[in-house]
Amino acid sequence: MTRQQMGADLWSAYTELRNAQSRYDNPFFDPEFAAIMSEVRDDTRFGIAFQGEDVVGVWPLHLRPGCWARPIGGPFSDVNGPILKQGINLAEEAFLAGLGLAGLTSAGLLPQKTGRARPELEREGLHLSDLSGGWEAFMAGQQKAWPKHFKKMRRLYRNVDRDFSESRFEWDETSDACFETLINLKRRQFDRTGLHDVLKPAWAQSFLDRLRQHESDRMRLRMVALRFDDRIAAIEVNLQSDRVLHGWLTAFDPELSNYSPGNMLVQEMLQHMPQGDLSLYDAGIGLSHYKRHYCNLQQPLDVGTVRADVAAASPMRWAGQLWRLGERSMPGRLGNAMTRVRRRMDQIASSELTTGRRVAGLASALNRRNV
């Protein structure tokens, strides 16, 4: 059902389910995130699971062609899945089948069980920084684990002090100019690396604009920035909800890369988090170099396709299944190349809402030979 069809009672039940378990503290499970998304994408739907008259599950999704679903928020949703009442054992495929859907493609499905992932899914790690013991205790642990990195960081801080009159960190940057700088840097990065520009679609721009204007007791955007003198060295837009800060869009000035401004930004941000009653930083999937230096906790996530109703799957979905089979069976380099192509196609499909835009995105990627 749509957001308008849910009504106050169902929305209240949704909120209560989300608040009942700490595993759903991540801002991507926040009902306000889903509500704002429903304002900019008319393919947003809310699946409801009942036990008798009680609501025991809610799953916000995007309804795509061929009875298929994608996580709420498209390429911006790093963690997703059904929100279930504690003690309810409802498999994802059963939930989807109950909604009349053939399946779902996800790059960050929160598993209900922490054992091995199912064969059709890959198990990844969500990298977290747990600061519940305070900044000093956190840094003591990280410095012990990565002494060479933090020795290097102390040297880089000295270099900044030597080469610039001032280094300034902004914990709550709100200027339009800084936000526009982030978007421009990020889009230039997409162009430079050949990745699909997920910030280009009109719905994505509208979504970010609405989030910038949205602020409540439970969810908001938080932009942080690091400046050397009056020059922006690094910026990060984070999504904040409850005790969790999720690192979302990050960019830095490539001309200042010798100072590792991205690492400096993360370090300054983590130090400020306990002052804002935030105890968990979510750095997302993928073990980039900075993540291993600043993360001390992992949460399992699954990546891949959940199939609910094989008979309802379209020919395109069958082709996708065969493609994944090829990834697993082809030798090394060829299998890896197929995986890169599939992930690029998934990124395009999750951000572009029309067939024409998807074809154009794929043609651009092929033209640049970056899939």
C-alpha cells in the first residue's frame, strides 16, 4: 500500500515495531526516511504483515516492473529489509510472496539469522565504529590495533599545521555553498571513475533537498566539513537517527590528497559524536582503507537476490539468474568481469526509473568501457 493508504494507526504500528529493537536503529529503517522517499518516488510501497489483527512486520520497498522489488531509497539505502516484531519468524521470500512479488535485489539486506548466508546471497560486513565507551577508550583500542596508521596521522596533522594558518572542523555545517561543493566533487568523482552518477536523477536531487530541510527529534541530515584556511578539504553528508550516524556521501579535494583530509575528517567527526549523544558510526559495506582503521565492530549483511515466486519471474529475471550462475562457474578474471558488469547494471537499475534512462546509463558505461 502507499503512504496515504496506511493511515495513522498503521503508521504508528510501523514506528513502534522499528523502535522496539536496537537492530533497527540504523537511519535507513527510520519511518521518516521512508516517508520522505514516498514523496519523491511514486513507486514506493509499504508491505504489511499481520498476525490476526496485529501488525507484526513492515517492509518499505520500491515496486519495479515484473513483480520485482528494490529496497527503499534505491542506491542510497545501504541497509534494508523487513522490520519484524521480536519472535516472529517470517522469511524474506515468504513476506515478498505474501505481497505478490516475485523477488527482490538488495545490496544490503539485514539477515534475520546470523549464520551462513543462503547460497543465492553473499555475506558482507557492515563496518561500524562503536564509541559507547567514549572517545578516549575508542582511540586507545584503534591505536593499539593500527599503530602505523595513527603515527602517520600525527605526522599529517603536523604537516597541515606547518602549511596552513588554520585547520577548522565544522560538526554541523549548513551552508548551501558547502553542500553544492560536495555534490560537484562527488559528480566529478563519478565522471573520473566511470561510476554511474546516482545524483543525476531528478528524484535523487529532490530527495536530498527535502532531507536538508527536514529535522526532527529522531532523524536529520548532518553535514560535516574540514577546512584548511578558507579552502574546503573534505565534506561528508551523514544520515542521523537515534544513536547512529551513517556515513553517506563523502568527497575531498583531490589537490589536497597528500594530507589525507578524508581520514582527518572521519577522525574529527568520531571525536565529536559522543558530545551529540551518538555512539555508533556506520561506514557501510566495503573495507576501504579508512574503515579498517576506524571501525571496531562488524554487522553481517547479505547481497544478492531473494526469490519469492519463481513462476512469476519475468524472462529478464531468469536471465539475471543465469548471469549469476555464470559468475560463480566461470574462471577467475572472466567471473570477476561478469560480477562488475552485474553490479554496474544493478546500480543503474536502482537509480534510473525509466527504461530509456537505464539504457542510456548502460550505453554510457559500455562506451567508457568501465563495466
